[in-house]
Amino acid sequence: MTYVKQALDVALRWLCVGLFAALVLVVVWQVFSRQVLNSPSTWSEELAKYVFIWLGLFGAALVFGERGHIAVDALVRKMPERWQRWNAVLGQIVIAAFAVLVLVYGGWQVSELAWNQSMPGLPLKVGWLYLALPLSGVLVLFYTVYHLVAVVRGVENATADGEPEAI
């Protein structure tokens, strides 16, 4: 499981780098065409929105996988180790439920509803925009299971950031 996570981390990092580079290029073109050419691009704003949303969702999944998300754990750190572990397990279960119900199921439903809607500025369907929700949900679910197993086995600290030794 650790090797799959490491490969997924690398793939997500490169995907996020690629999406960020694409976002920069699209926005630079948008500014250049508007300010220099006095002929605003009709497609660049739409594409920038798409890329930004995909970047945000996949970047959030990557940060979640690295346990770099925000957590206020001042009270949890004062609890006994066993309670900290139970709190971490409960948190991972709640996150897994959110990922399955909202991101995967809800994202798939909204993607299906919007699949045939066209974007005015791009030759793409709106469903492609919403497809990022279930995809990122699957990634968050994988990372949730990974961290849940690590915390239960005692390989990963319940409150500390960072990678476990090996699962």
C-alpha cells in the first residue's frame, strides 16, 4: 500500500505541476490578448476556470494524502494516546463518509446531469468540469484508508503530520 501511495503522490504532484503551468499559460495569454492585442480571447477565461477547479481539487487530495491539511488538535494532543488514536480513527471515518457520499456519489450525479451541457467558449461539455469531483473523491478515499490503517496499526502518530514508516 505504501508503494501505491508513493506512486500516486508522484503522479499527483506532476499532474498539479502540469495543471498549474497550464493555468499560468492560459492566464498569460488572456492578459496578453486583452491588453496587447486589444482582442480578448473568447476561450481563455472558460479554460482557466476549468483548470483552476481541477487544480484545486487534485491539489487538495494531494495535501490530504500528505496529512498537510489544517487541523486544530490542541485539545486532542492533551488526551491520552488511546483517545488520540480513537479520535483519529473517528476523523478518518467521517472523512471517508464525506468522500464517498459527497465527492464520489454526489460528484458523479452532478457530472451525469451536466454531461450534455455545452460550454459556450470551449468545445467541451460541462460534465468534464464536474468529473473532477468523483475523481478527487476516490483519491481522498484511498488516502483516508491508507491513514486509517496506519493509525490503527500504530505506524502513524494519531496527531502528527508526516508519513508512516511502512504499511
